[in-house]
Amino acid sequence: MREIDTDYLVVGAGASAMAFVDVLLAQTDARVVMVDRRHRPGGHWLDAYPFVRLHQPSAYYGVPSRRLGHDRIDEAGGNRGWYERAASDEICDYYAQVLEQDFLASGRVRFLPMSEYRGADSEGHHAASLLTGAETTIRARRLVDATYVQSEIPSQRRPAYAVDPGVQVIPPNHLVHLGGAPDGFTVIGAGKTAMDTCCWLLEAGVDPERIRWIRARDPWLFDRAFMQPLELVGSFMQLQARWLEAAADAVDGDDFAERLEASGVFVRIDPAVEPRSWRGATISVGEIDALRSISRVERGGYVRRIGRHSLVLSRDDVVTELPTTPGEVYVDCTAPGVRATAAHPVFSGDRILLQYVTVGLVPWSAATIGYVEATRDDDQEKNRLCPVLTFEDDVAGALRTAYAGMSGLAARGTQRDIGAWTEACRLNPAAGASSHVDDLDVAGALTSMATSFGPAMANLARRGADRTSPT
């Protein structure tokens, strides 16, 4: 049995693990062992559908020490005028380079791929190879769980509904391997995966009338125009300002979302349907226009069974049956993506549980946790600086998410070193804003934020948004 002594044992090698370790290496002389069930780093990106791209710009995705892409503004296509968004293969290659050229080359990181973490006892932590069964005992000062907020994607789970024999139900990954033209497509799900799938089918020339889209409830979405960094950082600063302005006056989650829609930050697919969910997904107006061309939208509830002759939906004891076609392909997009989680303390004794502590992409949260871990000693103080936010799916929880995110910003904003690190970190969407104060959007946003922050926090506390805490 192999034995390893280290400072940190990190379980997982996805986006959050990679960002955390990158900051730890930059800020400390710690040694790290990473254990992952997959053959290389990258997490869910290794299993993602081939036509997926980042929802936000590459400029603030990945790890702080290495740029992803070229920080280029696209000049053609649906993303024209905005910063580039990496595709899945580019992201997987990026993480391989980070591991090989940065982590392993440092001499302070060991990577155990195709290995499963088996727990701990008095002898240490245990991992076992999925290929040979060989076990490794790892004695570590702290265990970092980077799997708690991992994404759940269609290719890695079975649909939750029944499927009759002979019915072709596939994840989006298999669309690129179809051997012939089906009689039609039924896309199942209302999240960003379903939106990406519908847009890809439309871009590939599929007539909108050949697409049936089953979405039990519509989501609120960020307009990608407000998520731009670097030279276009004024857009993101405006998002923050309008977010605070809405939070200062909102009476509940629905009102908060509608105020953000009125200010242009939030968008919806169908103007006539009130969205009921929100998980922070981002979309462009062009994609919205494309999705609106699909008129065969079914909202009768959640899929319970797909048979050879009918598709059964149900909601609140109301059952709806839809006709099916033998040659139809059903694309399952029902995996939750950002799965529902309960908030727990990030720092607890010899354990660190990576979670969202910022409203945005998980690498930025993990990097922030990494910096706090590297520069602070007291767990109570570290948890004060990293209050956890959760995406509750239902828009009713949006005020709680907003309050937790703003509380973290306020706590970290009082720390001079954290402020300097935050301003310089490439994973921060607002990085460099202070050097763009001559931009009217930036200047106006800063003025608005200074005015709105206090009233927003007071209003959210009054609405009960501060009544959730890690358990």
C-alpha cells in the first residue's frame, strides 16, 4: 500500500478544485494531492455535449494564473461584439495544461486519476485505483471536498421518467452521432442545456416546426450583454448597480426578478409566460429570438413516461397525454446542471467544503475560498468572509441568494489585501474596473452602488433574506 504525506487532499479535479489549488500554490508553499475518478482534470466538461460553450466569457473562467483563450472580442457569428467563449474541448485541453505545466511542474502537486476517495480512519484518508484496486493512504492536514457543487449533466444520469422499449431517448451528446434524419425532435427540459440543444438544432438547419419543446416552467436568465469583462467591464458594473437598485426595493423574489427585467438585466423566453425558476444561467438576445421561433412548446407538467404511442406529463395530479411518432428522437435535458444544495460552513476544522460564495461562476468562488484559506488562520473569521449562497431553483429564493452574495462582498470589502487581490484576479468579472473610471458606465455604476448598497442590505434583511445560515 502506498502512503503519502501532504498538506491538502483535494477530492475532485473539476473547475472548483483547479481554481482553489491554483490560488493555494500562488499564496503558500503547501503540498497538495488531488484525487479524481476521471482520467484527467476538467470535471463535467469531460462529459459535456460537444457543441456546448461557456455561457460567459472565457476571460474570467479557469484558474487565476493562466489565461483561457486570447481575451479576444468576436467579430462574427452569434457572439459578435462580445468576448470569446471557449468550447468544451478547449476547456478540457486548458485544464490539462494547467495540471501538467503548472501544478505538476511545481513539484508540490500529485494527481491520482481514475481513483476514488474512500473516506478516512485513524491511519489517514484512503483512495483506491478504479483500474487496479491498489489503495493509497494519504495523511493530510486538511481535506478539501470539491465535489459538493459539481454539475449534474444528462450524459451522466438516467432520465427520471419511464421509457418504453423501442423509444429513442438520447442525451444531447448523441445528437452528433445520429445515423439518419428522424421524424422530429422532442427536447425535454427547461434549463440551459435544453436551450443550447434547441439553438444547435436550429443552427444546423432543423425546421422549428420539427422541434417540440417540453418545459414545465420557464426560467429567468441573465442577458449576456451585461456579463462582459475587460474593456467592456462597464456592462458588468451596470449589472451590479441595477442588481443593488432592484434589491433595495424588491418585496419578494418575483418582484426582484421583474425589476431586473425592467432594467434589462433579466430576460425571459416567452413574454407571455411568467418564469418560475432561476439558476443564474446566461443567454443572448439572439438566442432568445431563435428559441421563440419554436412554437410547439408543451407546459403540461413534467414527463412521467414516454411510450410508443403517447408521452405522459403530469403536474398537481393533472395528467396530459401527447401523441408520439415512431421515428421521433427524444433529447433528454432534464439533469439539473447546478444542483440544489444546502449551505454548510466552508471551513470546519480539518475540512473545507467548496461552495458558491459569489454570484457567478464556480471558479471565482473557489479561488476566493483559496485566498481566504491561504491568508487567514481562524475558521470563524474565514467563514465570516465566505458566507455561502445557494441557487434554490425557484425564483422565490433569489433574495436569499442576493443577500448572501452581498454579505460576502461587504465582509471581504473591509479587508485591504483581499480587495487588492480581488481587483487583480482574472476570475473576477469586475477586475480592472478601477482603471476604467473614465467610462461613464463604470462611473455611473460606482455612484449608484455606493448609494444603493446600504438600502439593499436593509431591505433584504427586512424581507427575511438573512434568515438562512450554514448548518
